[in-house]
Amino acid sequence: MSQAGKIEQQKILRVFKLINLLQSNIGKPVHRLSELLETDERTIYRYFKLLEALGFEVVKEFSKYKIQHRPGTDQTLNFSTFSQEENQWLKSMIESQGKGNLLHDSILKKLAVRSEVKQGTEQLFKANLGRLVDEIGQSIQQKKQVWLKDYYSLSSDTTSDRIVEPVAFSYNYETIHAFEPASKSMKVFKIERIGEVVLSQEAWKYETKHQLPGTQLFGFTGKNKFLVKLKLSKKAYQLMMEEHPNARPFMAIKNRNQYYFNGEVPQLPGLARFILGLPGEIKVEEGEEMKAYLSEQLTKMVS
């Protein structure tokens, strides 16, 4: 792709990110927006004018800017909705950080359509968070340190690069528990405040200090560790992904059509209920405690 094409893609991504950042009720100052979007403050003001031309109302309150949603007014403009091809390209662009495509002009013209803008910005935000979660999950599986690039600290209102050893996600995937070598302590980091995740080649060095308040997995918390390896059908894999997202770091696909869960659970009943609810869809390959527990539950069911 030409350099001009790459620059144009960055502009498009910045516009979407800016819309998402301005959706907050609190708003953000221009200097913070310029840091998050990796551009200068003059460019941010130019983007404000672009958004206003597209039908958004950007307001300033207490030195912070946000998009004003006027109650009782219909902000939908008379642009057509996204076509199926445009939606597919937008999804592809968000997930892969963009590929050269002439559809971007028509998509920019439709930014002011209320439902499409909301959906598009949410897709961008969620896709970016999903990518960060995948990369952090990979580091947990490989027991590798990671760099949290441009992490924003709310208490100091600063951004910095933090190297950490991720240990586990919160149940709702909003935060990660990680050991920070610099402070020699366990800390909680919000996913949405991470600019980029860069996997280090350094293995964990402080695993003995990875203390959690109690990992929640399959609805249970605790400090017990029962190792379980499962081979899942595609249906079981998809259901586990949807119903138990905190299990995601321990799930893997091999050879495109073999699905596995391989991790430690704090208690057996939650995962056992999931297995028993999908007869014939899950095979316990490892985990003697789980096999014994399932056998006991099956005996109770038929007795």
C-alpha cells in the first residue's frame, strides 16, 4: 500500500476513535485527546470541525470536550444506511487496522447516521479491546511478560509504558490482574486504558508472587487449582466462549477444527455442570479430580 493510503487509513481510524472518546459524559481535554490519538492539538480541532460538518455537536465543558446529545431531537441525517459490503469492510478494517479500499469515502459520509455511527464506533471500540484481550490472553498462556504501551493512569493523568506479568482477567474482562516488577506488587489495570499490548520475549520471573484475591472461573472463586484439559466440540467451544468469557485465555483451536480448554479451575462444580449440560460434546482428557467428580455426579443422577 502507498504511504498516502496508509495516512488516509490512520485519519479514518482516528475519526472513529475520537467519536468513541467524545461519547463520555465527562469529556476529555484536547491535550489528552491528542495523546490518545497520537497527533497534535491543532489536528484535534480540525477533527472537531469535521464532526460538526457531519452533524455532531461538539461542546466544551470545564476545559473538556464531548459530543452533546440533545434530548428529544432526531439527529439522523438523510444519508443512506451502510451497505452490506461497507459493513463487511468496516469490520475488516477495525479488526485488522485497515486495508486499502475505496469504500472509505462513502462510509465517512455516513458517519452522522445515528444508529450506524453508534454501531460502528462500538464495533471499533469492542474490536480493539478484543484484540488487546487476545494478546494478553496469549501472554498468560505462554507465561510471558508484556508491555502495556501508553497506559493511562487516572490518578496522575499521565501515560507510560508498563511491563507486567498478566495473571488473570476480571470476570467482565474490564481489567487484568498483573504483577508489576517495577513496583514489586500485584496491580489491576483497566483494559480500555491500554494503548497497545506488546508481547515480550521474557518469560515470567515472579510467578511465586502472582497472588490473586480469588480467581473467578465458571462462577466460582477460590485459591484451589484443579488442572483440567478438555477436548470440545465446536458447539461446546462456542458456548464456553459466550457463557464463560473468563475461560478464554485457557482455550485454543488446533489444526483449525480441534477445540480445547486447558487450565486450572478454583472449584469443580461450575465446570462440571457445564460438561454435564452438553452430553457427548466434551471429553475430559486430563484431570483426575474432575473425572472422579463427574463420575460421582452421574452416579447420583441414576441412583
